Amino acid sequence: MTESDAPQAEGSTRLQLRRLIEGSQLVICPGVSDPFVARLAEQAGFEMVFSSGAGIANWMLGLPDLGLATMGEILEATRRISRAVRIPVLADIDTGYGGAINVFRTVQEFEAAGAAGVQIEDQVNPKRCGHLSRKEVVTLGEMIERLVAAREARRDPAMVIVGRTDAVATDGLAEAIGRGRAFAEAGADVVFIEAPTTLDAIATIPGEIPAPVLINIVEGGLTPAVSHEELERMGYRIALHANAVMRVASAAARDALERLRLTGHPSEAGRPMLSWADRQAAVGLPEWEALEDTLAARTSEVMNTIAASTGAEAVPQEKGQK
């Protein structure tokens, strides 16, 4: 495999994420639910990805985002995503899966899995998608305890902690901003105020928070659409599109299945389908085949050396021979 195709050291991706949040430009972050789409995002030039808890619940488990996915299920998906790419992975750890000691263990497990950062929120257990109704939040004190546990748990000081509040829906914008300030004071490296519902609210938030701010763009959700250029002008640091790619891919999959059922062909002329070559390139097939050839050649060299030292005749090593 080539160097660019191999996973990058975890510490390096955490430093990459640190540099991104400490910069002055808006970082566009797509959400991903599996390693294949994570690789596509990296190949498309994105500088980071978000392992979406909602996306993993929907795409990998066929479940709604109602806190039904377990820590182990989200952890394993994040581990696979992190191993597949060389760019930072920001992991969605929902509420941390319990009390302070549970948060502590959760953060250490996700750090060991290769995450460059974690996002933890102030909803009650079980949590709900940030753009659904019926949300509830814990007390500020309980959320600060979660953030303290997360901060104390990380072994690598470069590990990024994103503190999210859903208090806009439950207590209003002023309370959410107050919580965001407290999160920054408690050690959150990035603050995420979920689901502001007006353009004025979106414009107000960055100037009120003494830390880099993330905004979640959910097409058709509660937050009005704002261009990336305008978000950067407002002072946002990360624009998260948590499940946009999954929704587009799901619509394409549903369309292809319907066409396959009705016509026997999954696509029509002019409609996109990933070519066979592009599919193989996306998963690194050329690099893996080159590695096969390299290992076969090295094995032949070793066999010849052994034969020369023992006086035996070298045995040709066929490709794929074990």
C-alpha cells in the first residue's frame, strides 16, 4: 500500500484537528456512517469527517436516532471509520452513555479507537436527534460533570472535546448561549449550540461564545439554510453536514432499487453510477494488488537467500502461494 493509502497515526490526526479549529477559516465537515463513505470524503478533499451517531443508527442498524444504538455499536463503527482514513474523525458519543465514570470510560475507548475528537451533549438519557421534538436536557451541573470527565479521561492532550447543548429547544437561545459559555470555561475546545431556529440566532451565537463554534446544517431541519461564506463571515469554525451524504445516497439507493424492480436495470442513461474502476480505486484495490506483488517478490528474494545458504535449489514462489 502507498503511504497516502495507509491510516495515519492517531496523534497526528488529533494535531490536524487542533490546527483546523485554531485556524481562521470555516471547515466543512461531512458526516459519515461507514468506512467506504469516509474514504470517498477524504478522496474528495475534505479535511475531517464526523462519525454520525444518527447516521450509524439509521444506515448501519436501520433504527431512528432515539438513543437506541449502544456505545459498543457506535464505537465499532467509529473504529472502522478511523482506520480507513488519514484525516481526523470527530466521533459522536451522544451523552457519554451514562454518568461521569461512564463518560470517562467512553472517551478513553473512543480515543483508543482512533478518534481525533469527541462530541458530547447535554440531553437526558436516552437522547433524541437534535432536530426532533420531545427533547430534554440535564442540569448545567450534570453537563459540566460530563465535560470534566471527558477532559480528565483523554490521554492525549490534543484530543478535541466538543460540548453540545440542545437547550435552544427546551429553554431558549439565552440559556443555550449561557451553557455554551460555561462549556468553554469547563474545558470544551469547541462549542456546538444545536438547532438555532432563526437567522438572527445563527448570527448571534459565534460572538457570544469564547471558543470555536460548530454549526449543524440539517437540510429540512429546524435551522435555516445559510451559505458557507456567510457562516465564515459570522465567525463559525466548523460547518457540519451530519447526514447530508447519507440522505442523498439513500435516495439514490431507493431510486436504483425501484428501477431494478420495474425495468431490470438499476440506472437509466445519463444517471450516475460509480464505475467499476472508480469503485475499486475508492477502496484502494490498486494499492492492495501492488502490495501482493511486493510481498511475492520479497518472499522470492528470501527463498533464494535461504537456498543459497543451504545449498538447496530455490523453489519458485508463485503469486498467491502460501
